[in-house]
Amino acid sequence: MSEAWAGDGKRFFLTTPIYYLNGQPHIGHAYTSIAADVLARWKRLAGHEVFFLTGTDEHGQKVAQAAAAAGVSPQQFTDDLAADFRGMAEKIGISFDDFIRTTEARHKAACQALWKKLADAGQIYLGHYEGWYAVRDEAFYGEDEIEERDGKKVAIASGAPVEWTREPSYFFRLSEWTDRLLAFYEANPDFMAPISTQREVTAFVRAGLQDLSVSRTSFTWGVPVPGDDAHVMYVWLDALTNYITALGYPDTSLAKWDFWPANVHMVGKEITRFHCVYWPAFLMAAGLEPPKRVYANGWLTIEGQKMSKSLGNGLDPLLLAEEFGLDPLRYYLLREVPFGNDGDFSRRAVIGRLNSELANDLGNLANRVLSLIVKNCEGRLPALTPPTDADRALLGPVEALPGQVDEAISRQAFGEALERIWVVVRLGNSWIDGQKPWALRKTDPERMAAVLRSLHTALRTLATVLQPFMPGTMGAMLDQLGVGQGARALSDLSAPLAEGTELPAPVPLFRKIEETA
Ligand code: MSP
């Protein structure tokens, strides 16, 4: 990739949102985390030094209210739920390098240091806040951003109920940043994606920004404002800071600080305003570089309904992983919906893709080739021979594949990357049918061996590039292909496996599921 945000340097820092602890994790959270995980794993595979951050957002009125409703202290409540979120991340294969909790001492210290920096720069002043506040969104809305539904005032964008709030508050001079943000967007066209986000955010900033209330006095579950204990910091200032806490802020002399600025913040589309407007403004005001890119995924719905903890209809990712297998679930989530768009989760569609694309197209191809090698070549990898035109018809697209996948994943076009991969999977299937290695055993055993070797090369490439999407299953596939643990990076593809490498008897990679009505 030529874009600077994609990490031409070897370091690559990417993040998921930190999740609110006001309910159990659901498939919507898993969706963003899995997408980020694929990117993290891909960058590692491509030889980058990756720092992948995830965690939990534990302060604010919304979390305090959920704790009160559960009848426990906020600390107890968040300790329990943070463990659930961390456990879920581990079980769905999120390969994070750090899991941050905003209630940790390191984070409070970072928030207070950032606050002081902003205050010292004259960017924060004390005033009064008066306006519409939605606890569910932890966001303030203008008069033009709310409407009445069923006799209740709600935020138009999210439907969350709003309350009129008046209290003393510190303000951040966001209004001073309108022009500088617009200039920043213009100079960095890759900063926001997809295009819908870019348009929406730019229009919002163009309309002119107002100073932002960044402290609250109506509750105490938050990071105290330095020098004024009556206030806790606005939860979004607190939450966004997590991205630099994890790199050791305010100690910018540490080696891990070199990971700043972040290459990509992966977020849901409803929180782009915070990441594309407030966050770069806070950072620039504090003399720090803004992140290189914010990528917003769309909303996952179940039968047309947005899932959310507040609405309580989220599907449990662990139950789904049990039902379909974790890797088919990960595959489905990134294959079904063009990343960035909204999409619906449907059981029937998961099963359809599992049975046809995974079990039939990929699983059977691997099984056919490996069974033939076991049966006809005594389980040893045939020698490499100079490729014929027929071999080239397969090996050309195979060799081009890693570059194409890299290009798509580096733009967060995960579905496109999988489409590219399946072009080669399908080519492998039609190629084996055309070459008929099973019929060559008696007539031309040398050609049979060459055909199987070409197919082995194709399978090795496929399994290698698919590791980020389906780490467990592709690990098993590489085992079956005789590729050692130390030879599974993209760069290893240029070093062919030794002739005669012993291959174990293959076992099916995917389990088909009966389609029920
Ligand atoms: N705590 C804030 C984020 C702070 S980041 C500095 C927050 N948390 S959240 O738990 O409400 O949601 C976080 C993210 O979870 C969303 O931005 C999105 O990435 C993901 N999703 C939650 N529900 C989702 C769907 N139904 N569909 C797709 N993504 C979903 O906002």
C-alpha cells in the first residue's frame, strides 16, 4: 500500500471501540472486533509490528445507572462485566495486545494529564451547561437534533430519550477548531471512510462547531477533573483518551509511544462524530498528532432490528460460535455484508455459506487433493517441476492473490478480499476437474504428481491468506498441508516446501449443517 495510514512503516497500531459496560456483549460488538482482528492478523502476517488494542468503557451515567439497577456498586458491576467482555474477546479469537479498562489507574492518570495539557493551552474554561442530554448515547444534542416521538423528546439520530440538563460545566473550545478540522480533512482524504462517513462528518463540521461541555457534576462515576473534585470528566473525553493511555501517555519517551498516531481506529458508524471531530480536535489542541484513519462499520441488525444492550435483543456470539463453529461465524460476518454498509444477520445465510463456500468449495478441494497425495504419492509431497501452460493458468492467479488481498484488506474491504480468494478457490475446483489427476495415475504418473503439486501450492496460498479470517481452521489446514508453524507468513510463500514432506491423512475441515426450515 502506498497510503501512509496503511502503515508503510513497520509499526501498525489499530483499535476497536472500547465497549460500554452496561450489558452483556453481543454479536454487534463481536462484529467490529472480528473485523479489527482480521486486520491485525493480516498486518502481522505481512510482517508488521502490530499493536492491537481493545477494552471497556466503564465510566459515565449510563454505566452507573446500570449498576444501580443491578443493585451492586459500579466498581463491582464493571469488574464482573469487564471480565465477561475480555472472556468473549478471547473466545472469539481477538488477538489483542492490550485490553484496557478505563477504571485503571494508568488511564485516570492519562486523562488527567491530557486535561491539564488542554487547560494549560487555554482550551478549557468553566461555564454553565444547559441543553438536551441523552444518557443512552452519553451525548448532548442541539435543539435541531431532537424531536418528539410518542410524547417524549428523543434524539433524531439514535431515538434515545433526552433530558433537559442545567449544571456548571467545563467547556472545550471546540468552536475554534472548525476551520482547522476542515483543513485537516482536506489534507488527509483517507482520514475518514467510508465515503458516507466522510460526507456526514464534513457537513456537520461545515455547519460550525460549538464549544463542548466536557465535565459533569450530576454524578460521580468518572475521572475527577484535576483541581475541581466537584466535576468528573465527560465520558467521551475519558473514553477517547484510552487510545493513548495504552501507549503510555503522558510518558511519550517510552518505546511504545512510537505507535502513535494510530493507523486505524475501527468504530461503529454511530460514533464517528466523536472520533472524527472531537478526538482530532482534543489531540491537536494538546499538541499531539491526530490518528491517521477512522473506519466506520455499519450496523448489524437481526430481522431488521438494531441490536443493542439498551434494547436487549443482542445475539450471544458464543452461542452462535457453538452452533456454527467460530471460524464459519467469523467468515460469514465479513463475507455477507460489504464492510461499511448495514447488514442483517440471518441463520439461513450463515448455513448457506458454510455448506457451499466453506465445506463444498474449500473443504472438499483440500480433501480431494490431500487424499490423492496420500493415496497415490505415499503421503509425500511431489517434487516441483517446471510449470506447463496448464499449471500457469492456476499458479498465475495464485501468485497474484496475496497482493490483491492486501490491497483490499488495507482499505478495510474485507468482503472484497474474500471474494478475491474465492475466485481462486473456484478456479482450483474447475482446474482439478479439468486436469483429472485421478485418471492420470495409470496413464501419466509424472503429470499426476505435477498436477497435485500445483494444487498443493494453491491450497497453501489459500490457507495462508485465510488465516486472519479463520485462524483455527486454517491452522489445521496448514498442518494437513505439511506447512510448519514457522512457515506461515506471507513472505514464506516464496520458499517452496521440500519435496517428500510427509503429509498426514486429511480430515474434513468444515462440518456441514442441515438446513432447517
Ligand atoms: N463506549 C463507546 C465507544 C467508545 S470508543 C472510545 C460505545 N460503546 S458501545 O458498546 O455502545 O458500542 C461500541 C461499538 O460496538 C459500536 O461503535 C460498534 O462498533 C459496535 N456495535 C455495537 N452494536 C452494533 C451493531 N448492532 N452492529 C454493528 N456494530 C455494533 O459506543
